[in-house]
Amino acid sequence: MPEANPEKSEPLEYSEERRAFEAFLRTRGLRLTRQREIIFDELYRLDDHVDTERLVALLKKKNREVSRATVYRTLDLLAEAGMARKVQIDANNIVYEAVYAGDNHDHMICTICGKIIEFYSEKIDRSQNRICKQYEFEPLRSSLIIMGTCSDCRRDGKKD
């Protein structure tokens, strides 16, 4: 469990991110409501990829009164603000993960079992930066997703 900040009683690990989300909401004329705060906190506490239904179930289990619609809208706001990464697993499945300041990684997704493997490659980052420079393009964020079969599924002989 993260250490709490005695002044604001929010975990130190994402206080900067919470302030950024609050600032983003203000630019949209919105407030950081208690429900949005609950969703934000749970996403950042999880430190994992989570789909909307799993997040709704986790909040319900903790007796947090947040509607499914509010969870959907807040996750979309977090993604728009750059505070959550939206990862499209396939045509029907999307997961979200918290984004920390300075965090940069990509994903490999097994099309059989759904396992998500995070990785970072300095070489890929350099290539992306070179390509952006070549096309005089100012990147905001990027996401590389490699779809395939994980070693466990290949070893077990599972097929897509």
C-alpha cells in the first residue's frame, strides 16, 4: 500500500497525476467529483490493466457507490487527459492502465489467452523520434501494440 501524504492524505506515488487530472477537468469546466476521485484512486492503486467491468466489480466489492456510466465516462476522461492508457485488446475488449509522469512502455498481447506483456525499447523510442522529426510531426503520446501468441500458449499448443 502506498505511503499517504499527511497533508492531503493521497498517496505520494500519484499526487502529481491527480493534480494534472484536476487541472485537465477544469479546462473542460468539470470538477473532480467524489466519484471521479474514487475511480482515479482505484485505477492508480491497481497498477494493472483493467477493463471497465472489472473496475465496476472492484468498486462494488469495496462498497463504493459509482455508476457503471460514470466509470465509463471517467475512464474516457482519464485517457483523454493522458492519465490513463487505453489499450485495445481486440474488436470487443479495451483495458485501461494508469499513466505515471515519465512512464513510457509498449505492449505485446496474446490473442489466445489475453496476457499483456509490457516492454520498453530505447531503440523503438529513438526510431519513433527520428520518424516524427523527419515528418516535422510533434508527438503527444504513442502506443505500440504487438499482437501474437505468448510462450505459454505456444508451449501448450493452443491455437487462435
